[in-house]
Amino acid sequence: MKCPRCGSDQMTLNRENFLYSSSGLSNIVLEDIEVRHCANCGDRQAVIPRIEELHKQIALHISTQKNRLSSEEIRFLRKYLGWSGADFSRKFDVAAETVSRWENGSQDIGPMAETLLRMWVALGESTQNYAKKILEHVADKEEPRNLPIRASHKRGWKLAAA
């Protein structure tokens, strides 16, 4: 196999844990997956099976947590839902600038908008599987953030806090 970055054919394949920062989230660690390494340029690329299922599990995990959503989580959920910033602003009846501020952390998303975003993510799931208490109350006090979330692909993607 050739390196897509430099074209070298000096690629090796290892199984290892991989920080999935290209998801836009800083705390997702994929456990024991194939990672391609280029001996020539040092590029590393993860081989992620069933990436749509992984993103769904991440979105559901984020949307059911007690903490208020962070700016990177809001951005991830918007992209997971397939919305542009303009789509998001239309659906929430806010200015595009407001969505931008939510996603860059310069303005907190309001509790009602946050609840609505969580509900959009849950729409595809049975309401029996969705924690209704999360929608009734968004925690006012922050719990520790950016703890690693481990994602394992043994028999389908499963997420757990590290």
C-alpha cells in the first residue's frame, strides 16, 4: 500500500489505540484498531470500520451526558446531523453568527436550544432508549470535561469513559 501523503510504499500496519482528533473532538480514543504508518514521512492513518456507526454512538453518548454541551460537541452534533451552519441557524431560528459563537465557545448555547439539539440527535432512536431525565434537566454544575472516551470495535462500536 502507498502512503497517500508522500506516495512512499513504506507503509506498515499495526494495531494500537488512536486519538481520533479528526472527529473534531479532543477526547475520543479508538482502541485496538489498525493504524497505517509511513516510514518515509511519518504519516499515521487509522483504518476505521463502520465509521457511520461510530459517529452515531459518539453522538448518542454526547447527547445523553449530564454536562452542558461544549463548543466542540455542538459542532460535532451539527455535522453528525448533516447540517451546515446556515441549516442549523434556520432550524433553531437564530442568526448564523449565534451558531458560530456557540461553536467557537464565545457564547453559551441556551438550555432550550441545547435540549432541542439533543432531541434532534435522539429522533432516530426509540424514545425508550433515550434518557428522558436528560431532557428535563441539564446539569447546572460542570463535571470534569475532556476525560478520554474509549471506543472499542469488538462486536460493534461501544463507548465508555476511561
